Amino acid sequence: MTPARFLTLLLLSATALFSWAQPSSDQHINRANTSEPESLDPQLVHTLPGMRVVNDLFDGLVHRNPEGKIVPGQSTSWTTSEDGKTWTFKLRSSQWSNGQPVTADDFVRAWQRAVDPNTGSPYAWYLDMMSVQNAKAITKGEAKPDSLGVKAITPDTLQVQLEQSTPWLLEMLVMPVLYPTPPGVLEKHGQNWTLPENLVTNGPYSLSEWIVNEKMDLAANAKHPDHDKLAINSVSYLTLPSANAAFNRYRAGELDMTLDIPAEMYPKLSKELADELHKTHMLGIEYFAFNTRKAPFDNPKLRKALSLAMDRELITDKVLGEGQMPAYTFTPPYMSGMPKMTTELQQARDERLAEARRLYKEAGYSKDNPLQFTLLYNTSEARKKIAIAAASMWKQNLGVKVTLENMEWKSVLAKFRAQDFEVARASWVADFNDPVSMLSIFESDSGSNKPGYQDKAYDKLLSQLNKPEANRQTLFIELEKILAESAPVVPLYYYVSPSLVNPKVKGWYDNPRDLVMTRYLSLKK
């Protein structure tokens, strides 16, 4: 390791970049969550509703402050070798909520658990994307978890060994799959370790109560080293899948922050509650996923026909009307490092529909022999409107007969895991601000690959992104071209997050992943 190439960031200098909320007495905040968290286990959580809560309960090595800067979390500083393959992190003195010290071994155990096939982590692929040594071999069952390139040098020193340099590694470290796990707790309680009576955390808050499908109550963790800096002493996450229900609770004073608003009320609220309405452009996309592993959607011509037949502008402008952008590529065009490009989805409508009908016919379908399938979506007013609009477009433009089916989000996730669907509504929000965070979910082995898409050429191009000589922008375009041609998904629109925030809430900030940390919030007296 060459000292001249060390990259060291001290906690003292980093904390100057942001301000914690000032401590106050007995401050409680009520926040909306769009669904029940699928898990509070850092290695198993993989949706935004779960991550919102887990980010309050656990601290990783680093996190993002309100300005979007990477700042120390459980670490105080880090260094990297000259070749960028060895990273060393110094940990701060800290305790778990049960009083045990947080050590480097807690990170080693968590990372090994993440890639262990027996864990079934939806984010096991993430460590391979980071290029952590042996991650890919372990997830494939070809190596043991303890061969992963992570080790505890001392109780307060963690070393990470990469197979190749990953310049954006720090950006990737914010994900919950890399958060530590408490010693002895999983061994003692098994799957029940995340129940309120068993859960041990190292973040600024601890879980005090969980009423399923109603709310989760968190209280400030007295063992956290920044406990004295917290303004919010307790927080409740109310499970509110309905934007109308959340809005009603907000107007009644029972909710301080929403995550959405009823789409039809946006024009009115943007005038009447202009000071309370916030709109954030997110690094995320709404899409329909085809089950590419089962007929008839193993046929790329049919998939592309359905994608071309979608009038995205009608969805963004007429169905939603909250400033969403139509999606013509999977990666948002405003994402850092994404080059400009166009696809067939941006053709004039007549040309686009003519091509859609040609492909539909070549796939063996016609008005006399129409395609029939079920479109699955998770229950909500907005999702229902989009599903109805999509079904209408497919019928009008191609003659397709679509049956709509809705269920709770957890049930939809179970359908994805079992590949038990035909076409389903899905979404993705980037883990960090780089196109690779969008495009990597279509890698054949990715746990986030909802369509079950497999393409060796795509995988090969994706693997080249980390190489020093790679022309990343050219690769991004080539990857998007493959997706446009094979159409494993129907891109619909890029997210905006219109939310209502009570004026008494201080410290609220725009977050492109819709993950605002409670630790930075406070209430006006």
C-alpha cells in the first residue's frame, strides 16, 4: 500500500459538511410508508419501504448527508491502495443497542452472510458488482463465504479486497445489504431476530413496537454515539398504501410527512399548499416486467411489440400529471454519466405503431388470434389507473386482451420470486448515481432481475464497465440498445416524488432515492 496514494477522510472534517438537527426535548414525528417493510434484516431488505426504516435502525460504514455527500457512518476514515484494490476502514467507538461494542467482525459476518446462498439475499449480486474478491464464486456456490475479500485486521479496522478497482465504491457502501449485524443475536433467535423484543441495532433509533399493517414505532437509541445530537426522540412509520388515506391523515394532523399525493389533486395542492408540497426528481423508473422465461413472453418480438404500442406520454400527462417524464430508456437521461441517445420508442406515433403491429403479427398474433394475458400490479389508486390505461392502449393499438389482477406488495414480490406471473408492474430506484446501478439489474444472476432476463452478450458488456480502459458511455449506450431490442421490460416513466411536509418539520431535504433520514429532521417549537 503506497502512502502517497492514500485517500483519507477524517470524521471531524466530514462532519463540517453537514449539520445535525439540534437536540430538543420530546420531539415525535409521524411519517408515511407506502407498504409494510418486507424485512428489517439488512441483508434481506430490498424495497424502499423497508430501507426507510432500516436506515434509521442501522449504520453502515458511510451514508449520504442531506447535500448528497458521502460522510462517515460507522467508520471515521478510510484509505485505498495505489491500485485501488485494497480499502481499509477505521471504525469509530460505538455500541450496539444492547451495549456490546460494534467491531469489524460485525461487518465481516454481515458481508459473508449477504453472499451466502443459504441466506437468499436479494442483494447478493451487489457485492459482485462492487468487485469484492470471490463474491461471484460464493454466490454461485463455488467457494465458501469465509473466502470473501473482507476481514477484520483489528476490532476497529476493516479491510476490503477487490478483484479490480471500483472507483465508485464509496457510493455503493450506503446500501443496507452492507450494514453490520449484531454478534450472537441471529444465532440465538434465527429468523425472529428482527422482532421488536429481539432486534439489536447500531443506528440512531431502535424498534419499540411493530403493529403489522398499521405502524412501526422507533425510539432514539441511547447507545448511539450521536444520540445527543438527535432532535427527533421518536418516530412512527404509518403503513399507508393509499395516497388518499395518507392525504386525509395529513390534513387531520395525524401525519407530518407523506410520500405521495392523490394525482388528481396535484394541480389544486400545488396552488393551495405550495409551501408544503415538495417535488423531487428521482433516480428511478416505473415499468412492466415480462416473464421472459415462459411462453409467450420468451419471444422478444412480442415483448418489443407491446413496448412500442405503449403511449407513455398519455400516462405521464393525462393519467398522472405530476411532472413525471416518459421513459424511452431504462436509465434516466439526467443520471450522472448517461450519454444522450434515442430509441425506437421515440419515433413518431404512426411509425412506432406500424412497427409494433408488424412485430405482433410476426409473433403469431392478430385481431382474429389476439394475445391474452394477465397484468399484475400492487394495490393502489395510481397503479390501478396506469394498469387500466395500459390495457386500453394494448387493446386499441394491437387488439390485445388484458385481464387485470391486483394484490398487496408482499404478495407481488412472492410472485416475482417464484416467477409466477405473465406481465407485472415493477419499479427500480438506483442505489447510487451511476447508470451501472440501473443497468446491472438485468445481469443474468442479479437478484433484482424481475423479468428473469438472460443475455450473454449483455452480461459480457456489463462486466467490462469496471475495467480501467473501458469507454463507459459507449458501453451504456450498447447496453441500452440491447434492452431496447430484446425488451425484457416496458419502460413507462421516471419517478418524481410529490410529497407533503408539515411546515413545522425542519431539515427535510430532496433525496433522489426518496430516503430521507430521520436523524437530520427536527420540529419547530
